[in-house]
Amino acid sequence: MAQDAFLSGRSTANASSHFKGKLDNVRSLVTILKAISFKEKANCVINRQGIQFIVEESKASQARTQIRESHFREFLFPRSRLGSPNGDDSGDIDSEICFCIELPTLLDCLTIFGGTSAIPYSLSTGGNDGGQRGHGGFFGASQIQDTQTGGLGKDRDRVAVRVICPLDGDHLSLMLEERGVVTECRLTTYNPEALTDLFSTFAEQRMVSKLIMKSDWLRDAFSELDGTSDTITLHISPDAPYFRLSASSLAGDAQMDYPKDTDVIESFHCLHPIENHYQHTLLQSCLKALSLSSKTSIRVNEAGFLSMQFMINVNEKDIEFVEYLISPIADWENE
Amino acid sequence: MDVLALAASILLARPPMEAILSAAALKPFAKILQTLNKVGEDLYIQARVNKLVLSTVNASRSAFVLVTLQPAFFDSYSAKRNADDQGPIRCHVLLKPLLNIFRAKASTTTIESCRLSLPTAITSTATDQDRLIITLHCKHGITKTHKLHYAPTDPLTALYTKNACRNKWTISSKLSHDWVNCFWHRLEEITLGCGRDYMRLKSFSEDAQAEDPTSRSLQTELQVDTNDFDLFSVQHDVHLTISLKDFKTVLSFADAMNQPVSAYFDHAGSPIIFTITQPPDVFTADFVLASLRPPDEEDDDLGTSGGASMRTSQQAIPSQQYPTQQQQSHPTQEPDADDDDEVLPSSPQPQRRGIHAPSTGDVTHVSATPFRDEEEVIGPTPPRRAYE
């Protein structure tokens, strides 16, 4: 594409000191950003593995997602750190660009051409759960999607994006291209926010239970729980009722039991029964990611920390993960 | 004591009310709840021995819906009288959380059966007392249990007799469902004009009564061919003004259930009753909507002319809230006092005659005290503007 040459021509100007990445379709980036956009600001880390975004909520929960280096069409991380153009390789293994960015603004820029439909890919392909949901709106949506992506139309509505960022993370440049129309956006960045390292804390403790379930069942469960309930209780045990979600609210109590070895729960491991309580508001922040995803992996460690990993099909072949880590309500008995 | 309780629990092991809904019945059941939710906030439940009665009333008490679910609606239905033999079990729950359970898009497709039960103190543990228990058995062995708090209450019923109404018509929901589509979406009231050989729907606004023609807003009128009706029996000209929103609720419910809608009415100012029934004996839904009393008739009724417009009176409204009106309207209150005993208690919209019992004919239900106290019922209703 002629426009591509134009884009690369611009960006090669000072190649050595800038990170450059190119995605054929901006949709994957938009999808994962939407999944974590429950807060205004996100920390962004660019390193050799890819681009990572982290959002934190009241120091009690975090969401993390990344686009791996392999999913980029081009991924050029400068070999040397700023100030040592011909430095040794060992020095820049850990080098990374770190900054904080406003998520709504970033999303606005990335969707400047529109066209990035809100329908997640996993749903638009239809029937990911044996056709149980294959009715009404979803069917209609899948037909539209099929015609849009079918045949030659496939590339037509695709928006490519080139991400350029200097090593000091001073600003973020985005160049979006759709059918020869190019938009260049330059976003101001902020100093990265100091985040608690919940993810490594989580990994330190022994994992007590792990299960993988279909996302739409979990989403239905959350939507059926009354919005007025403050806390949600997760009970996982090696024997019946296996996996139980419960909540009490002003209107009453709700309780949902999911047996293992069904189509809904694909894998189930549990060392011993555990029961933990989580703030409803913290769990609610993951609803967006949950509704975009096709499968959810739920893990709970010894300390009661809950990790939910959402598998999101961002396009025909790529899968991205969004991980939420939620801390339990400590000292539940005294509440 | 413990032995006695145990013996009693064995005897009464079956909950006083238990109803099981099949997957096929869930959709209409959810639709019924949705429709009730469009009118009121509370669901009044009466578990009678031979039927389950659900009802609700709106905040201004101008619309009342009563849905009777016959045992044929359920896979199984059983109810017995209260332990202390006080008649059928009566309680009320909030509609919104109840509806939320059935609203989830997938729930109607993944639920295999649903069990509703009302346990009593004897048959249940302490935590299950005063709860309406809804157990959803879903595919893949998933069980969802919702326990909603309920409050025991006296039944809420309106006084009306369909058979005593002189005018009635029945029309297929296929023809009636788009009647209201052409009306302005923010229109509040609509006038149903019926005569021996015509039926008209006309937009109604208070502005139209004003002398100044420039203040009149858009007028819409829809003429319906009486041949479209399955049954059309109107004895004299009647012009009933009812809430458009409630009328829409009726028509969309009939459309969703794919059953004809019947209307029973007498004269302006008396309620109009819409009935949607699924034969044979599955369910019956009665919508009792108060109609606006025409200003001229109002004068006749009261025998006063000047005071009529101020007859908003708010008899039941605490005097500190509307002291002026209370005083002004005082002389004109008396004629209405008798009326009020029959209408739904303390109808706050005196412009509407409320849900009114005809003096003759057999009355299907008796009125009762509402669960809430009067002040709470009346409080949120703004005083209705009177015709000047």
C-alpha cells in the first residue's frame, strides 16, 4: 500500500530512539482497552514482550492486559537504551517504556474512523456455546458481520495503526490508516502511577482452586445478582456444591450452584473448600471484560485473592487475555 | 416442644404454596411480571387453593392489574390455607428484583424448570422465613436459588364487575397492537370514543380545553372500523379518557400473549376494564384503568359549579401539606365521601373516580386496606390540576 510507505517513511526518521509497532487491525487493541476501561487512567508498559496496560481500583483490584509482540505486524523495540546508542545487549534486557495514559482519550483516537464494532469477535462468529444463545440479536449481528468480513470486504474496513513512542514515554503517537486516509494523533502522557504489585503477590501464595467456565454463564449469574448487594461470596469445594456464587441484598438472597463436569465448567480443580467474600463493586468492574470474553478462568489462592482471566477472541486468529485480580474482604467475620 | 415442632414439620412438610413452572410457561410468566412492573412496583400475591392471583396497583391508584393463573398454567400447583386458617396466603414482594431474575436474556432459554414456593415458619429454617423462594433448575445441573423477602399483607383488590358493564368490545391483538403507534410518544392521555357504530381514538390534552386555540398542541385521531372487532356492543356514545401509557401496556401485553383483548366500560368517569384471557382456563389478566371524569359531569355530580375545579381536595392528604386547598375544597368534599369507601382506599386523584364498584350486580372482589399506610400512599402523588 502506498500509504504504508508514507507511514513508514515518516517513522523511520529517528528509528533508534523510538518504539515502533504496527497492528494490521486496530480492533484487537480497542477490544482489550474497552475491557479494562472502568477507570480513567491506565499505566502502559512497553517492553520486548509487547504492550501492557494496567488499571488499578482503590488498591484492592487490578486489571491487566497486553498485546504480545507476536501479534504485531511490525514490532521494533530499540536495541539500546537512550543515551547509549551502541551499548551492550545485556544492559537493555529489562529496558521498558512506562507511562500513564488517559484511557477514554486513547480509545477515542483509536476509534476515530469508527467501524470498530462493539460486537466482540467471539460473539459475532456465533454459536460458541453450542447455539444456546443463537437467537435474536446475536444471529442478526453475526449475519452482518459475515457479510462485512467475507471475501474482498475483509480488508476494506480494516483500520491499521502504527504506534510510535519515544523511549522516555514523553508522548504517544498513533497513526491510523483506513483505505488511504491517515490520521495522526499525538497523546500527552503522564508519569506512571505507583501501583501495588498485586500480581506477584498473588503468585506467591499456593493456588487452592482453579476452574474454567463459559463466560456467558458467569455473565448471566452476575446480571441476576441484585445490584443492591454489597458483597458476593464465592464458595468452591471439591464436593458438592462445587462452585457456588451467593449474595444478599435488600430484596433477599440469591445463590447459584454450578456442578463440575458439565459443558459450563470445563475444568475444575480444588484442594479444599474455600469461601471468600468480595466487594460487589470490584467484581462489577470486570463485567465489560466478561461480556467480551468467551471463557473465564477463575483462580483463588490461599489468601483468598481472586484472579479472573478472560479469554477474548480479538480477531480471526488471535486471542488476548485480560486478567483481573481482586482482593477479598479481610476479616469478614468482624464486619 | 421440639418433638411437637418436629411432628408438625412432618405433617406440614409440603410448603403452603408450591408452584412449578415448565420451561414453556416461563416466557409468558416473565411477560406477565414485566407487564405488572410497567404498572406498579409491588407484586401482591394471593395463593388460593385453586389459583394463584398476582396483582399490582400504580402509585396514583388509577390503574390496577389482576392476573389469575389457573393450575393449568403450571406443571403442578398446590396451595393450602394458612396454618392459622386465616384464608389464603397473601403477601407482597418488590417486582423489580423478581423481574431481574427472569430478565436475563439467557434465562428463558437455559432454565428447564422453575419452582416457586412460600414456606412458613414450621416448614423452613429461620433464614427462610418470610421469603418467596424461587428455584431455577437450569441446563447442565445448575441450580439458582433466590430468596426474596416478602411482607404479609391484606390483598389488594379493586371493585369491578365486568358483566355489569353495558358496553363491551373484543378485538384481535393483531389489529389492536399498532393502534397507539401513531400517537405522539409524550402524549399522556387518550380518549376512546365509542358509539353504536364507531370507535375513535383521539389524543387528549388539557390544553385542548383551553379557550385559546394557539395553545392547542397536535391532535391525532384514529378511526377503527367496527367490522374489525370480533364483538362490538356499545349501547350509547361514550368518551373515556385514560392514560395512554397504561393503554399501551394493555395492547402490548395482548400482542405478546397473542390473545384478543376485550374491553368493558360504562360511562366516562367510571373505570374501563380490559381483559386478556388464554383459553381454556390458563390465565386471565384484568386491567382496570380509571378514566377521567369529564368536567361537566363533575359539576352535575357535585351540584356546585365554582367549587368543582378545586375539588382536588386531597381529603386524605395531611392538612399541613396542602392547607389552602383543604380549606377551600372542604364544602365540596362531602358528596365524595361515600364514594371513597367503595373505591380503592384513599384514591388520591379525585378527578378520576377511581376504581369504582357499581351499585348493583355481583361484586367479584371486596376492597381491603392497602398494605401501606395512607400517608405513604398519598404522599408522592402531586395534586392534579383541575379544569379551570
